Amino acid sequence: MRIVSLVAVVVAVATACSSASAGDHASSAAQLATSAAPRPSATSASPSPSVSPQIQVAGAPKGVKAKGAVLADAVTGQVLWSRDLNAERPMASVTKVMTALLVLQAGNLGQQIRIPKAAFVYAWKNGGESAALHPGDTLTAQQLLPALLLPSGADAAYTLANAYGPGLNAFVAKMNATAAQMGMTHTHFTSPDGLPYPTETATYSTPSDLLILGLAAMKYPVFRSIVGLRFYNLPKGKGHHHYWWDNTDGLIGSYQGAMGIKTGYTDVAKHCLLFEAARNGRTLIGVVLNSPATGVNAGVKDAEKMLNWGFGLPPASASASPS
């Protein structure tokens, strides 16, 4: 069955994630600089492929409206519940997690990158969210990652892709090649940001594939330290303006134990969310795609229902047999 194969793939990229809950705290470039990012490949971790289920599953979360969803144990890869696990859907700005992952894999986060005017034009022309980057400012790649992940800046995505491609076309090609290497066989990228161009469904993925992506990205301390922030404050410095970026993820600061990861929304994709949270020694990771646009936090509400259910499940008995 596909779910069995998913568990094997997920376990291959999963590592133990920090169980500390995200708190109300500010960050600076200096604070993030102290988080050393490892540079393994996205699929380098290789725990045993046959991990016994650690959680006893009963029933299903109630009231989840997302058309596609999955919830799993982030350490063992055990899938607790899913809906349309392998159905391809647009995931909007959740795309930016792959952009961040490629930057982290490439390294050299201290390199100075000048913000091109084209980044502003790109975000404005395509109706993307903006981190309000000033053309001509110079920021490090590590300083640009919060601009990419917190306010979901399409201008930051353009700037990073242009620097690390080099150029957008080369970077998007790397995104698709990396997805294939990771086993994300039902994922395709046409941009570094998830904007609905050239068509509304040109960039797409599945709950199954995004679970793999989220686990791979959360292996990096730098990534985790960013997506768990409520905001990021970058004081004015040599070569750049002052920046303040709020996190678009409504789980952060409102849901106990929330650790990230990334929101997304377009008119067709609706509300999307890749999320992770930890409570009482249990770390859960999940995805919702196409939560109806009933409010700005529609995806968050679905995620909360899934997490509450998952955290309420009892541990499997010692005598339980692997499924």
C-alpha cells in the first residue's frame, strides 16, 4: 500500500526534532548566526525502515475541512491519519520550504546578496506577498531566509533563487531535481515561491510529498530557529535598512508546542499549511491542502483539530505488532 511506502520514505528522512515549544521571542541576525546548520543530503538519515508504531491510533480527527491532509509522528514516520494522501494539489507558498532547503544545502549563508530591483518588480507584477525589501540593500543569505519564510516574501524568494541558481530557471530546475531525488514523485515546481503562474495549478504537490519536505527542512537548526519565531527584527545596519517581519503562521504563539512550518494561500490552492508541534515528548508533523477560505486562519483551525486529536492518542502497548 502507498501508506506503507510513505512511512518507509518518511522514516528515511526523519530525525528527532526539538521538543521545546515555540515561545514569544524576538530574534536578530546574531542570534540566528549561532545556529549551525548541518549539511547532509536531504535523505542522508537512515534509521531502521521497520519502526514499530509508537502511537495507538483510534478514530480520526473531527471537523477537518481540508481536501488533502496528513498527520504523522515526526520521529518514527508513523502515519496517524490522512485524506487524499497522494492527490496532487497546488500548495501556494509552502513551495518556499523547498527554496529554503536548497539554500541551506548549498551553504555559504554568510554571502552578501544585493537586492535587485527586479525582485520588487517580480513580487508586485505577480501579486505576491512581499518582505518589503529595498532594492540596492545588501543582506546575507541567512538574513534573507526569515524574509522568505515569515512574511512569505516573493521578493526574498526571487533574490535567493537568482543568487543560488544562478538565475530563476536554473534554481527551479534544481528544485525539481531535488524533489525527484527525495522521492517526491508527485511534486512539480515552476517558481521559487508558489505563485499561481503560468497557471493556477502549475506548481503542485501532495500531503505525502510535503511530509517528506517538511521533515528534511526541519533537520536544519537554522530553519527550525526561523519558522518557530513570531517575528524577526533586523536592525538597520551597514548596507541595509531596518526590517521587521511577522510570521504568517497563526499556530506560532497561539498553539502550545507549535514549532512551524509554513503557510500558503492562493484563490485556487485555498489555505495550505505545513506544520509541526511538540508536546509531552511527542512531536507531530502534518499538512493541510485546500482548507476552505472561511477565514484567514482556516488552515490553522484544521491543523489544530488534527494536532489535538494526535496528541490525545495513547502510546502503543509494548506488545503491539508492527503494522
